[in-house]
Amino acid sequence: MSTTTEPSNLEYQSLEVHVDKCSMRYEQMQQKLTDIDTQFQKIDNRFDRIEERMDNIETDFKKGNNNIIVALVGATGTIIAAFVAILATML
């Protein structure tokens, strides 16, 4: 399959040859556009998966922060209770 864009001498002399070559050129161009469209669809799917993963990471990060906050509040409560117990035994 030739991909020349310049018309050949034969094309200048024969309309049938020109029409056939133009048909082949358009088929090639259509195939290239189809390939490009397929590649864009793949890229779009990859971005969708990346976005889902980022959302999952964000959700996991927020859950992790909530767990840390709960642990810190519990530890702080334990420390305050220990100080109150120490003060109560001293008085």
C-alpha cells in the first residue's frame, strides 16, 4: 500500500486510476483516524482508572486520619484520667 500524497502521472491520464487511488487514500486515512480514536479511548479509560484509584487513596487517607484522631483522643483521655487518679491519691 503506497502512502504517497502526490498524484502520479497515471492519475493525471486516467480518471479511473485517480478515483481508485483516492479511494485507497481515504481508506488509509479512515483507518488512521479509527486507530487514533481507539488510542484516545484507551487513554480515557486509563485516566478513569487513575481517577478511581486517586479517589480510593483519598478515602483511605481520610479513614486513616479518622483512626489516628480516635486513637489520639483515647490516649489523651487515658492520660487525663491517670493525672486525675494521681491527684486524687495525693489529696
